[in-house]
Amino acid sequence: MKELKNVATRIAMLPRSFNQSGTKSMKTLLSETGYSEVKELLSVSEIKESLRTNPECVSEWLQYSEDKRVESGWYFRQTSGGCTVGKRARNGRHVSEQSFPDALDACAVFIKQEVESIAT
């Protein structure tokens, strides 16, 4: 589905859009991608395919995650063995954490979780 691929690509580029806009929130930018129309269909695999086409987005999502600097929510970071995606509760404790040897896999999982979190 062409529309799904277009939305996935726009979502993969959200950190860039956020940095360029200067005034729009991530929630507003996410709504402008068309996410709400395809959220039930958007898979980690679809996001990963968009990242494969736009690999520079991985470093942009890493920077976005680093810049969030919040006590709770999803995070994405590089580690010595690859990348980690996790979630912290409001009390700062880790709710979940998963390691990935491949940055594309980790980034796609992070994006899926992060956009679901932003949309709610």
C-alpha cells in the first residue's frame, strides 16, 4: 500500500521535521503524517523498510531520544553491543528494556513505541 509507505517514511523523518519546524510539537507533526489513518496497519517491518531507505534517520532518532531528557517514557540508545530500546516508568525505574545487535531493528521498534505514546 503506497499510502502506508509514505506515512512510514514521513514518520521516520519526524525528528528532522521537528528540528526544522521549531514551533510545532511532535504530536502535531505526527498528526500531519497521516498516522491516525494507518496506525492499525503500521508495523515495525514497515518502519524498518523506511529506515533502510533513509538510514540517516537512525542517528536522528538517537539524537531525538537523547534530547528528550525526561524521567519516563521510551528511549533509544547505542551500546557497545548494538542498541537498546527501553521504557522508564514515572518513578524512573525501567519497565522494559531490549537489546538489539542491529540499529535499524532497534530504531524501528523505538519509533513504533514512541509514536504510539505520542498519539495517546
